[in-house]
Amino acid sequence: MAALKRWWGKNATKLVGATLALGSVGFLWHTQSALLWETYHTISLPFQPNAYRANAIADSKVQSLEVELAEIKIQNENLKQQIAAPNDLPKEKIIAPIVGRSADNWWQHLRLGKGSKDGVQVDSIVLSEGGLVGRVESVTAHTSQVLLATDPTSSIGVLVSRNRQMGYIQGNNDRSDRLILQFLDKNPGVKIGDAVVTSTVSQRFPGGLVVGKIVKLDLEKVPAPQAIVKLTAPINALEWVRVYAPHKPAADAK
């Protein structure tokens, strides 16, 4: 017992010091990561708002580019659809954007971003991927105005593809893509769903251009039967059209 007291008196100071040292090491070991993180956070805090804004701006730019890419793809598809023209039209065509359209005359006129400097002429034929749109009625150096087939003052000679019954179409006053087809024969023998194209005797359009389909009939109409034709050209949603030189009837062709 006396020997143990002598050992403790000789080594107590060393033992307590070692215990404190080990405790400090353990404390540092458990808190090291937290201390390091807090130190990093304190140092980097002034720069974090800028980094956040930069990331937000970069993300916005990426989203904007994705939207623009999708729009470009749509426009490319629309342009590709403009390439195929009916065989009886001139090979030369002008791809023109629609740059103006008024809500007051939405179904009567539209303005193109191409004019006489680009080769557009009065009475030039205007088509879209769906068929007939109308004709050019006035031209400036860099723009042109189109009289749509849906305008009530427009009159176009047409025929029914299935049985070759002839008539003429005019725009309807209901401001829509429906046109009135006035037949020349009192017994046209047509039916709903029949396709309507431009007539070969038309003075302003070559024959065979797609116009639309019959969606309604009034065979009892006096003095001659009538039909309602829905245009196949998406006039309400056009962004581009293709423009061809004015039609020259056979008697006028040189």
C-alpha cells in the first residue's frame, strides 16, 4: 500500500496530463469536419450570392436556347413543306414571311415581307402547304398585300374533283375559313367530303390547285345549289407562304 502511494505521488501529474491530452485529441477528432465546414462557409459566404445569380442566369439561358431550338425546328419543318409545288405551277417561287395582319380584316388580307424587289408582282399566286391562300393585290418595294380567298370580294373559278362539276367560290361573311361554292348546274351531283380545286378555265389561277372540301350542302338553294367549302390551307395560323408568278391563261400565253 505504501508502495502504491509512492508510485501515485511520483506519476499522478504525468497521468493527468496524458488524460487531458487524449481528451483534447478526441474532441478535435469529432469536431474537425464541423470546424472545417464552418471555416469554409465563413470564407466563401461573400461570394455565394453572385454564384447563385450566375447559376440562375445560366439556367435561364439554357431554357431559352431550348425554346429557340424548338421554334427553329418548327420553322424548318414549315419551310420544308413549302418546297413541294404542284406540277402546273412555275418552278420558281418566293418564300415569303407574313409580317402583318389586322384583327379587323383577319380573313380578308395579310401582308408579306417580300415585294417587287424580290420579284413579287400584282396577281402573283399565293399558296401554303395546305393549298390556295389567295393572290397579291398590291406591291411595294419590300412588301405586298394578299387578298385572301376568304375575302367576300374574292371570286375564284373551281370544280369538284370527283365529277368535274364547275362553279365559283367566294368568302363567307361569317369571318371564317368557310367559303360559299355557287354551282353553275342545278343538279351538280356532289356530296359532303368532295374535294374542290381551281378550275382549268380560271383567269387568275392555274387548274388543279387544292382549295378545300365540301362540308355542307344546300341543293334546294335558289337560283342554284350552294355548298360550304372548308379551306385546307391553315389561313388562321400561317407564318410563311410561297408566291408564284401571275397565271397566264392559255389564250394569253406567248
